[in-house]
Amino acid sequence: MAITAGGPYPWVIFNALSEHFGPITVIEENPESKAEMLKRRARKVGYVNTAGQLATMVASRLGKRFATKREAQIIDEFELQTAPGADQRIISVSSANDAECTRIIAEEKPNVIVLVGCRMLRPKTLAAIHAPIINYHAGINPKYRGMMGGYWALVNNDVENFGTTVHRVDEGVDTGAVLYQARMTPSPADTIATYAMIMAAHSRQICIRAVADILQGKQKIVTVNLPSKQWYYPPVWFYIRTGIMRGIW
């Protein structure tokens, strides 16, 4: 079973899992509202930075219009499937933290649950789920927990840690035990609008291996000797300045 808020790159992962293991049930939640996100984020980084981050999110979505050619190249090169198949079973819920979602999981009795691009599960939700839960994260944990791990790796001149992590889910932000990681080098043509797709393209196998390990009862924990930090979207003034001065968009 899988949980997501939808979008092309999660389906790259889910279709790879389905091709390897057979049909999987996908629970699709409604994306978190901007009001909820702003309220929660402002408590951590303040209203000014939160407003700047929201502006970057808007700018990155507008930028997708100019990144369609590069994204199409990635999809073609890696033969990616970015949409659910016609016979894909999808169950819609308002939130992964709703009682309806945990009820569905209890009825389905999955052997493993894979999270890709959904909101954080609350402690109450985690306690109600009795299957192993793993998360696909677009960043190298623990150094790039949170948002935009690939972008921040480039900004920090840390391209060797441009990559992804599959980890167990606990109550923290991407703090669960690391199972697998994949590192890749983005093209100069890649931007904040295409990082997620190139990462997913290179990460299908680690997702398959992580699920297979759990199903076979031989889960492996990887020790990663890196500092731990949670990151957020860059505020728009930082994003524009870095893009102009360093070409990192």
C-alpha cells in the first residue's frame, strides 16, 4: 500500500513498485492547504520567511512551464510512467491523518506502507497503524531533511550529496532509520522544477529493494555519518539572488 498527495513523481515510484510486486493500493489525500502550511511554518521560521518561501513555491510552479522540455527528456530517457494506469486502485481521502485513512489501512492489512509526497503522519496516526511504514525522501538524510534537499546540496557546494533516501517513519521530520540512499548528478539544465523527477528516476530501485527487504524480513539499517539539519523552501529573495549569481535555480 502507498500514500501520497498525488503528482507525477510519486507515480514514477508507485508504477515501479507495481511492475515489480504486482498491483498496489494507493491512498491519495488532498494536498495540505496553503493556510495550514503557512500557520505551521510561521511558528518555526517567522512570518516574513514563510511569506518568502511561499513566493518561491509559487515561482517554482510557474517555472514548470519553462521546464516541460527538460522534464519530457527525463521521462523519455528513463522510460518513466508518471500517471496511474487505467486499472490502478486509488482510494481518495481528505487527509492521511483522518480516521477514514487509518480505517482503510486496518481493513486492507498491508504488509508495508510506502509514503511518497504526503503530509507528515501524526503520532496518533502512527500509533494506529500496525504495518511497517517507509518514506521516500528527496534528500540525503540526515543532512538534508525537510524540503528541497537537492537544491540545498547544490547551494552548499555539496553535489556529492545530491540524492534521495528511503527511511523508516517515526514522529520526527525525516529522522527515521535510513534503509537505502541513491546519489546522482543533476544536469546543468535541471532546476527546482525538475529535481524531483530526476531524483525519482534514479531512485526506483532503492524503493523496490527497501520494500523487498521488509517483505522478506531482512530489513537493513544504514548508518550515515552526516550532520542533521531540517531545511525549508528558500525565501524568494535568496532564490532569485542565488539563481542570478550562481545559476542554481
